[in-house]
Amino acid sequence: GLVRCEAPSGTVFIYDGEPRPRCLRKEMPCGTVAYLEGEMGAEHVVRREKPNGAVGYFEGEEGAEHLVRLERPCGEVQYFEGEKGAEHMVQKDLPCGEVAYFEGERGALAKFND
């Protein structure tokens, strides 16, 4: 079965090789790598790694994936709530051990979905 497909844009899609292939990973020319789960045709992003070392974790079905956690290279971890496009930070764990909590939907908006 299908294991790899290279798009004209430079994006590389990695599949599981089964008779009904599911996309497992998408490698973009900018260096971002997205990891997917779900049945064929309904794959959804669960993790996205940026070239700068940031890693975002997502929940939700295909097309509605929303950021729930962001791990930054400096060791900071941010937690988010809200639907796709309306994510807002609710907690920030700093490497020094300090934890900050945020209330309201107008807090720090997520900018990781590009």
C-alpha cells in the first residue's frame, strides 16, 4: 500500500501502507511536522512540531483541531481552552517552577495553528 506521497508544494505525506492508507505524518517545506491520528479520510492533527523546537498538542476531529498544550524550547508549558481559532491560555508553567493562571476568553490567544 501507499507509504509516501510528495506534493508539488514540497509537502511530504507519510502513510501507514495498509490497503486503505491513513496519513500518519505531514512534513512541510518550512520544517513543521504534523502527526495525525484517525481513520482514512478523517485523519486529524494531534501534534505539531515547529523548526524552532516548539511542540503543540491538539484535540478535536478533522477540521476542528484546537490547541490544548504548547511546549516551548525554553521549558515553558502553556495550556489552552477554547475551540479552533478561539483558543486562549488558561495556565503557564515556567521553567523556574512558577505557575500562572489566566481567566477569561480574552487572555493570551494561541498563535500556533499556522
